[in-house]
Amino acid sequence: MKGMTPLLALICVLAGLYAGVATAADSASTGQYLAIAGDCVACHTAPGGKPFAGGLPVPTPIGTIIATNITPSKTAGIGNYTEQQFSDALRRGIRADGARLYPAMPYTAYARLSDDDVHALYAWFMHDVSPVDTAPTPTRLPFPFNIRLSMAAWNLLFLDSKPFTPDPGKSADWNRGAYLVRGLAHCSTCHTPRNLLMAEQSSRELAGGDVGTWHAPNITSDANSGIGGWSESDLVAYMKLGHATGRAQAAGPMAEAVDNSLQHLTAADLQAIATYLKTVPAQHDPVDTRAVDSWGAASDELDSLRGVALPSDPNKMTGAQLYDGYCASCHQAQGQGSFDGGLPSLFHNTATGRTHTNNLVMVILDGIRWPADGSDVHMPGFAQTLTDQQVATLGSYLIKHYGNPAAAISVDQVKTLRAGGAPSHLVLLARLALVVVVLLLVAIIAMLMRRKRQKARRAGHD
Ligand code: HEC
Ligand code: HEC
Ligand code: HEC
């Protein structure tokens, strides 16, 4: 019997080693899946750059913030991060050197992540991502935003750092969906409106927010303004394929989210997201007197084109002439589209049914690109072909025939969007408000410190 012991011990050690390797491998592949669900690559990769090497400028109302290198490079990336430091960056917005991150990094959403998921992400980034030893240009914001400590005050006001706690009254599927939507998949980063200090308004979860020149629409359960009329399978199809036939298609930042992230999620996770979305409290916009995907009907103005010469001034072309010349080849004479949604109809489409018309302008200017799916261009952009006046005329034509007539598109709007959007008055106000908050906090801290010193002095006199 005695001779068996070393052999048994060896078997145990080998089995233990195997189990260790297996859990490390599991953890790494889980980590990769989580990184995809969190779409880390979207911000941490510059166009044409190496994955996760940073360099993408993220435009924010307070200035351009450059995403950093999160490859495990010891000189330019996060190679020296401990798991605790990684967790603090991800969930509390604190860098390894103690400096605060700007909330352009969605740590307010990632704060919901479980310890296990942070662990798996860390394992994958450290072991499976190739290190890149070049650091992108550092972020330089104007005063007072260059003071990263001001974010400590912001976090105090707006960061809810509690991890996700499941609701025992709801199904496992619902809880998984809530965890993904509020946390890793950070839908609220784009879809929740923000207050003057650029923090998400939690009472208006997913009621619609702005992402640069795009609008991430209301996706609450409201039947008219949101996705209340969508079936769960419509939602799953939208996230998997980038379009839900007869309702909507993903362009701009949403096409990127589908392309890099959502289409790669498991069927169970997409279903869980859909289950949760259908229960998000409805937020209604009174302008949506019908469901945003139910406006318009097949129609044309072909009569107005027959025997009429095109005007010599291209800015005088009518909507019908522009539509016939540039769009009808794909979307068909009456806007009805074809190929079972491959070329979508322009009526019964949220793109024309929403009174928020920036996306309609953006899609005409930029078209629809899915850089990662190989097919690349889904719809060409017309920024080089059409003038601001022409885009406004065409957009107004589309709204009149196929959309909500309460909507409008102006030449100035097209001009502004073409130029990349303008800093709004709200942004100026936000700056002012932020400065005031920071000053107030500094004043309060100074007062507290003086009181403490006075107390200490008094204690010394006694
Ligand atoms: C919406 C854009 C965005 C997404 C998505 C995003 N990040 Fe970031 N991240 C940033 C930006 C911008 C910074 C730099 C912020 C700053 O300098 O204050 C940053 C910083 C970081 C840092 C700090 C690194 C350092 O030392 O500067 C880590 C770690 C990090 N991100 C990890 C991740 C991980 C992991 C994911 C995916 C789960 C992720 N990020 C997704 C934008 C993003
Ligand atoms: C990076 C920003 C961003 C993120 C993250 C994001 N979205 Fe979107 N989403 C948008 C934008 C912008 C649109 C509008 C796209 C368009 O009109 O082509 C959109 C459109 C949609 C629509 C269609 C709504 C309509 O009326 O046409 C749905 C549904 C949707 N998103 C769901 C989600 C879900 C669920 C998540 C998280 C799993 C998510 N989005 C994450 C930016 C984002
Ligand atoms: C070469 C074919 C083609 C042409 C030409 C074309 N489109 Fe499209 N368009 C598409 C396809 C394909 C989609 C849907 C892409 C998808 O589902 O990913 C689309 C989508 C759209 C959408 C919905 C976008 C969204 O965000 O939901 C609008 C609006 C639109 N096109 C308007 C136009 C207008 C206006 C013109 C003319 C200036 C035009 N298209 C010309 C192929 C075309």
C-alpha cells in the first residue's frame, strides 16, 4: 500500500494541474466573450490600428479624449496592472497611478460587473491580447477639465459603484438581460439622456440620448416612442443582423455596436437582452402619436417628373427628382424597397418616422458601413454628391411621404451635422455648471479642513 502513495500523489498533482490549466483556459475564453460583449475594441482601437492599442479620439462635450492602450505592454499598455488595479479602472474609473479616468470610458456601466467577470476579463487581456509597445498621444483637455481630480467630485455625485444585484422576483433570463444591458453591453451609455453635467439620468433609462452627431433613440417599452410594439424576435434579429424588417436598421454607432459586439453574442444572451428591454419602464414622447415604425405608405411623385427638365441650379431640384436620381434604384420608385428587407422600405421605418431627424441626415451623408463584417458598405454615402440644400430637400420629401409630418430637416441642420456637430448651448452650460460644482467642492473641503485645524488648536489649548 505504501508504494501507491507517491503514484497517487503524482496523479493528484497532474489532475490538479490539468484542472488549473482548464480553468485558466475557460476563464480566458470567457474573458474574450466578455470583451466582445463589452465592445472594448470599439473605443480602444484606432481606425486601421492594432486591436486594443488605443488612439481613437472620443469626442465629448468637454473636448477630445483619447482612448488608451490596453494591451498587456509593460511600457505602453496595462502590462503592469494588478487585477485589483484593472478592477478599479473598469468599475471605479481609477487608473493604476491613482488618476481619475474621464467617463468617456463607460466605467459607470461596467461598475455593474461581477468579480468573476472582471477576473475573466483580466485573465484574457493579460494572457491572450498581443502587447503593442506604442502609446497613443495623451489626452489634453482645456482647463478646468484637465484636472482629473474634478472627476472625483463627479464620481461622488454620479457613480453608483454597486455591482449588479439580481432581482429574485424576476426570471434568470430577465436578470441576465438586465446585467448585460445596464452593465457590460452598456446600452445606456448611448441610449440614456444625460443631465447638464453629462451624467446619465437614471430615472429616464434608455429614453434616448445623443452620441456625437447621431441620436440613440428611445428604446424603452413605450408602444409609440420606443420598442413596445417590437416582438422579442424583432429585437434579437436587429442585434444579430442589424435590421428588423419593416421596423428599423442599424447605421452609425449602432451598426458598429452590432458589427463588433452584439452579433457575436449567444442566442441566449440576445434573448435575455430582449426580455429585459421589453420591461424597461415606458417613456413617452407626446409627438409620437403613432408608433415610430408605422408612419407613411408607398407613394411617388413620378407625374411631376415626366417631361420636366432638371433645373440648371442643382439646389433647385425637387425632392422627387433627387429621390428618383439617387435613391430609387435601391429603395424603389415608391420607397417600398425589395429583397425582403435587404433593401429596406422607407415607410414603416423608424429612420423616417422619428421626429428626431439627425440620423436621417447622417445616413444620407455617410451611408451605412459595417467595417468588420467583410461586406463593408451596405449603403453608399452622399456627402460628396449632394449639397446641404439637396439633403434638406430630399430629407423633407422622405418625411412628408414616408415619415411623421411633424418632423423637419433644415439646411442649417445639415450644414452643422456635416461639419461634425456644433458645441451646443447645453454644453457651454454644462461646462459652467461643472466649474461651479468643482469650486463648491473645493470650498467645502477647505472649510472642513479649517474646522478640523481649529478643533485641533482648541484641543491643544485645553
Ligand atoms: C465608449 C468607449 C470605451 C469603451 C467601450 C471602453 N473603453 Fe476603456 N477607456 C476609454 C477611454 C476614452 C479611456 C481613457 C480615459 C481617460 O484617459 O481618462 C479608457 C481607459 C481604460 C483603462 C485605463 C487604462 C489606462 O491606464 O489609461 C482601462 C483598463 C480600460 N479602459 C479598459 C477597458 C475595457 C476592459 C473595456 C471593455 C470591457 C473598455 N475599456 C471599454 C474608452 C472606452
Ligand atoms: C455606441 C452607442 C450605442 C450603443 C452602445 C448601443 N446603441 Fe442602440 N443605437 C444607437 C444609435 C445611434 C441608434 C440609431 C441607429 C440608426 O438610426 O440607424 C441605435 C438604435 C437602436 C435600436 C433601434 C431603435 C429604432 O427606433 O430604430 C435598438 C433596438 C437599439 N439601438 C438597441 C440597443 C441595445 C439593446 C443596446 C445594448 C445591447 C444598444 N442599442 C447599444 C447607439 C448605440
Ligand atoms: C446601393 C443601394 C442604395 C442606394 C443607392 C441608397 N440606399 Fe438607402 N439603404 C440601402 C440599404 C442596403 C440599406 C439598409 C442597410 C442595412 O440594413 O444595414 C439602406 C438604408 C437606408 C435608410 C435607413 C437608415 C437607418 O438609419 O435606419 C435610409 C433612411 C435610406 N437608406 C435612405 C436613402 C436615401 C435617401 C437614398 C438616396 C440619397 C438612398 N438611401 C440610397 C441601400 C441603398
